Amino acid sequence: MRNQPTWRIPAGVLLLVVALGLYSLAVANLVAPLIANWHALAQAPVYVVLGVIWLLPLRRFLIWMETGRWG
């Protein structure tokens, strides 16, 4: 457990917000036009998968924010 404040937490939160913004812009600009003509029930699984994919690296990123190590 740490007793001193660390720069990694505010920097990590800012980096996470920027990365999520860039990811959402990429999905909106690259994926949305490709599936715009699909039925809504066909689009839903695509957006569910894309909404979950960003969570995959999050665990290691949060560990880095707390400990300074990637694993």
C-alpha cells in the first residue's frame, strides 16, 4: 500500500479519457459507415463486442496506475 501520492493516477485517468475518446471516434468514423445499412439487430452484436474490447487492456493499465508495474 502506498503512503505517498503518485503522478501515475491522474496521468492514467487523463490518458484513459483521451484513449477512450480516440477509440470512440475511430469506431464512429470507421465502423459505423460500414454497418449503417445493416438491420439494428445485426448492428447490436458489433457494438456490444466493440464496447467490450476496450476493457481487455484495462486491468493491466489499472495495475500500472496503482503499482507502477504492468503485471
